[in-house]
Amino acid sequence: MMSSNTTKSSTLRPLGIRKGQVELSHGSGGRAMAQLIEELFCTAFANEYLAQGNDGAVLPVPQGGRMVVTTDAHVVSPLFFPGGDIGSLSVHGTINDLSVMGARPLWLAASFILEEGLPLADLQRIVDSMADAARAAGVSIVTGDTKVVERGKGDGVFITTTGVGVVADDLELGGDRAKPGDAILLSGTIGDHGMAVMSQRENLAFDAPIESDTAALHGLVADMLASGADIHVMRDPTRGGLATTLNEIAKQSNVGMILEEASIPLRPAVAAACEFLGFDPLYIANEGKLVAICAESDAARLLAAMRAHPLGRESALIGSVQADPHRFVQLKTRFGGCRIADWLSGEQLPRIC
Amino acid sequence: MMSSNTTKSSTLRPLGIRKGQVELSHGSGGRAMAQLIEELFCTAFANEYLAQGNDGAVLPVPQGGRMVVTTDAHVVSPLFFPGGDIGSLSVHGTINDLSVMGARPLWLAASFILEEGLPLADLQRIVDSMADAARAAGVSIVTGDTKVVERGKGDGVFITTTGVGVVADDLELGGDRAKPGDAILLSGTIGDHGMAVMSQRENLAFDAPIESDTAALHGLVADMLASGADIHVMRDPTRGGLATTLNEIAKQSNVGMILEEASIPLRPAVAAACEFLGFDPLYIANEGKLVAICAESDAARLLAAMRAHPLGRESALIGSVQADPHRFVQLKTRFGGCRIADWLSGEQLPRIC
């Protein structure tokens, strides 16, 4: 089987990005894979570390604090949606995980699982989108890997992005640091990402198109930290939405929370889409928002810093942390009632990120 | 849709690992995912960093050199094969990528893409295998991620493992450092992993069962470095096999190579299986072997160090680096002839790792 391929005279066709497709040979470790990596990935991501051409990247040790490492698989369907695609999402998601831990993002590693038959033009578009997102955030994609699975054993492309960042030694943030009396701040509207993907998936057209909020939050976080506010917790409410994220924190910190429903920013189009499809926006994924929990006395200062950043213009104080052995997250509704916003349980919106 | 799930009274069934399956809810970010992560992943991988419970791990900055980061997606099919499984493979593969760069492995991050319907018992077995492999190598799996895709959109489980290690400041290794006259050493037999997977996939039974060579090479590498030999290049010949790996190095270093076919270790059972199935063992993946290229004067010393290690007992000097503007990797055959061992080109053995 190999013999026909082992003469030096064999030459590869050009990659043919415009009309070509991913083939199994692109994952086999041989010449076709080398070509794909060189022509497509290395060209888009070009940097000195990737150019080392070894099985990994040799990097300077992060200076100025402790190191943070985070990893995320991205399996969003469809690959392209209003406001973004799996490429930008995979960069933003990992940058945001670093950012909400207080870390400055430094480097990314990217692994691709491609399905045989994926148009190379789609892959190019996704890789360009990743490169743009990384460049905009000032981080480099320093190493990577590509595998190909047979048609019907994957779904276009899955991307795992791993991020390395550095967090100052004196900055202590964590889901277990919320204290009764703390203020709960949210950096903007909820549900945009999930409903953008959902409307694309269901082929729904709304009068006002819903766009994903996918964005890198490192700049917003830097401004928040620079404000000097005593921040205890930051987290990005992705899968499971705001309600699930707050329940996680309540559990870790052994506290309860009370939210004011009317204070939670929500676009009318997203509210309408949620109502139409039967979803609760509290459980819908966001990809460019964060929750911050800080000392009550610093809430105004922190809110001002958030609103001064382009990605935090619609920030709001949405509630407070309570002493509560039941660790309930409660919602004061617009109608004066109170309901418990429990963890997401069940299968809401698979493959949203 | 959510309302039925948002009462605090809702309780989860036990995970039911023995008879249960992966469901879409295990990837949705809610309570079922939290349960899967806690009961299955965190229990198996338990360490202080994972216990931080945030979106990533806060780690001490690596001491004693530069940092190395590497990432690898693992999509091997079948998930279980003689001598290993996707779990041990995903740990060994990443440790080996760090090791052949001269780095001491420190931490791993693991991202899982699960297919709906995967038996939880299989996932448990795979996760336990990862935990065992990591423990044996003295590295911790410090952070992770889990996504679930619908039945028929994945294939059981894909695992991306990212590794962080540290390499001494004065150690310079790289695929571009081979020099004419250098000796080429190989740490043992070739083709074992690929043919073990292949025989399992094709349901072939040989008289002598072929086992994968999957193993973590950090200990062997430590002994090789301690020998004081002037090593220029190390690399693990995985996908594409020995021939492809040597072609990569030849290209990067702008040299040629001449190998003695008779000196390349090969198990008779692997040779027979290759002949039966029409494969050339030079192109078959290995998961517990490395190639080392060193100054000719240090070859004997390095070979002795390799043979003294349990994973290098069958190490051999297999050839030498040549000045060659064509960058040919040539093979002197057992019959006195000479043939070119080109890059793998075409689709040989997809999903072998």
C-alpha cells in the first residue's frame, strides 16, 4: 500500500483551498498534513514560537506572578453564526476563562479535530477568524495539532483551545470568596450568544437579528482590576447561563443570592426569542459577559469602571450575596414575587459553545 | 422548557456508572455536568489544583528553565486496544512530546468531547487509565473541560491533552540541529502501536498477539540527558512512523540520512502483520519510541544509557546523517540495495492515535 507512495517523484497538488476538502490524508502525519499545517495554519497564526517547528513551543517562563492554565473544547453547531464562528469563539472563550481568574492571557495552544469532507474554504475562514481574534487580544497561538476523522464520525470541526496566562501574586479571586453583603455585578445583556446560535440553527428570522456577544474580556477585566475595587469573584456565565454560574458560586462560597429581575439587562429581541422558543434567558449561554462579586462599598466604583469600557457599557448591579445555609439563588420578579433560580438541570441547548 | 427543571426539589439520580450512558445533559453546563465532573473526573484525577474548582488552574511558575507547551488531540479507534486505550495514550503522547523536547513534564490539561450514548463504564475505564498513566509519570491533570455531541456527531470520546513542562536553559534540542556525521539512534522496535490498533480494528488474530508500545518516555529521556552525550535532536515517531519523522528532521536540518534496514528493530509478529496487510513498518505509528540524533563520538555512550533503561533495552544505532542537498532519507536494504524512504503521502491508517 505504501510502495506506490514512496517514490521521491510523487508531488502534491496545491492545497486548493477554494474548492478542496479535508481528506483523511490531512491527518495521517505525512506530506499532506505537513502541507495543510504550513499553508493554512502556520500562515494564519505566524509567530516565532510556531516557527520553531517542533512538537511543542519553548516559551519564556511567565513573569510577575503565578501561572494560570485553562482548556476548553469547542463544538458549537452551526460553525458560523451571527456575530461570530467557532474560530473566534474558541479564542474568546479561553481568553475569558483566563481573564475572569484575573490572569493576563499570554499564549494559546489549539487542537483541531476535522471531519473528512469539511470544505477547506470553511476551515480557512475559521482559522483566519481565530488568528484575527488572537491578534486583537495580543496573544499568540504557539502550538497546535490536527487530526482528521472519517465522514460521520465528527461534525465539521471541533477545536480545543488551551490558554496560559499570568496572575499577580497578590490577586486572590475564586468562586469560593463571595461573602454575605457583597454586590453582584453583570457586564451587560444576557442570552445573546445562545439565542444567536439557536436562531441560526432553527433557521429563525427575527425582525431584529440577534448577534452573539462573543468577545475577549481581558481589557474589561484589566480596567476593573485597575479600579482598585475589592473584587472577590469573577466568572463568565457561558453554558448554563447566569443562573447556573451564580449557583456554582453560591455552592462554592456557601452563600445565597438575591437578584432583582428588573435590573438584569436583556435585549428585547432576545427576550422575545426566548419567549417564542420557550427558554428562560437566565439559562442561556453568554460568550462576552462576566459576573463580578465585590465588597458592597466598592460596587459603585467597580460599576463605573465597567461602564467606561466598550464591552461593559450596559453593566448593572443585579443583586447581592446573602447568608443562606440553603445556598439558594433567588430572583425578585418584576411583579413583586420571588422565585428560586436553580441550577440548570436537563438538556438545554446542546452544542452552544 | 426550563420551568420544569427550575425547582429546588429536583434531585439527580445517582450517576449510575455501571449501566449509565453519556447524555446531552452531561455537557450542558448544569447539574448533570457538575455531577459527572465531580463523581468521575475529579475523583479519578484528584489533586490540589483541580480542587480549586475554577475555570482553570492557578499553578506555580515553572522553575529551572524555559517553559514548554504542547497539545495533542487523540481520536484513536477503537478506544481500547491491546496494550492500552485512548486514556493512557492521551497521557503518554503528551508526556512524550514534552520529553523529546528535553522538558520535564509537570502538568496536563484534558478536554473531552463525548458522544451521546457512550457507556459511562467505558468513560470510567478511560479516565482511570489516564489517572494511572499520569500518576505513574508523576504529573497531575490540573484542569479540564467536557463537551457532549449528539449520537453520530462524534465517535465515543476524543481527548485533547495539553502538557506543560520545563526545559533547562542550557539544553538546546530541535529538529533543525542534525549535522552531517551525526549518529541516528532508535529506542526499540517499530510499528507495534499501529499494528496493535490495526489488528484490533480488523479483528485479526495473530499467533503472537501484537501489543501497543504506548509508554511515557520521560524517564528514558532523563537518563539519556544524564549520560552527558551531545544530543542534537529527539523526536517520537508517531503518526507517519519512523520514515516520516526522519524526513521531517532532514527537511528542518537540511541534511540527508542513510539507514541500515537490518539494524532497525522489528518484532517478527509486526513484520508478519505488515506483510499480510500490505503496510511498510517504516510508516507505522509508534507511541513509546524515540529517535535521537547525536554527535557520532557520543553514540556509544548514548546507546549504552538507552539500553540500560527498561524502555530502551532494544535500542539500536540505525544510521547516520549525511550532507545531501536533496535531503533524502535512504535505506540500505538487507539485500544490499538502496531505496529512498520518502515522506508518507496518502492516507495510511487513519485514527491511529
